[in-house]
Amino acid sequence: MGFLDKAKEVLHENAEKVEQAIDKAGDFIDEKTQGKFSETVDKVQDAAKTAVDKGQEALKNVGDKGQEAGETVADKAHEAGQAVADKAHEAGDAVADKVDPQT
């Protein structure tokens, strides 16, 4: 499992815990400030949760792009391998014709 796969897994498995921690931190601040900054705290909480969501989406997109790139490389490698095999076959036939022109 690659780094990005692990990061996606950890964030996905813990997204709810992260959001709960954000809520808990906001509640703590509201309690300690007697709600004096609750509107600002709510905005910060929303921004933090949005950042978590965007982080999950970004990791998903990176993983998808990596998979697409890997598939493209595999396809190109297969094509190149096939071209090499074809050339090797042609070269083998040419050598065989030189050694035994009757075949």
C-alpha cells in the first residue's frame, strides 16, 4: 500500500473523529469565552470541516490520477514489449533465411 493509499484510508476512517474533535474544540472555546466569540468559532469550525472534506477529495483525485497514469504506463510498456518481440521475430526470420534460404 502506497503513501497516498494509506493517507486516504486514515483520513477516511477518521474523518468522523476529526470532525468530532473540531466540534469539541469549538465547544471548549465557547465555554471558556462564555460564548463571546461563538459566531467566529462556528465559522472556523465550518472552515476546518470543509478543509477535511477537501483533503479527502484531493487524496481521492490524486489516487485516481495515479491509477490512470499507472494504467497508461502499463499499456505503453505492453505496446513497446510487443514491438520489440515483433522486431526480434523479424530478425530471427531474417537470420534463418540467411542460414537456410529454402525455408
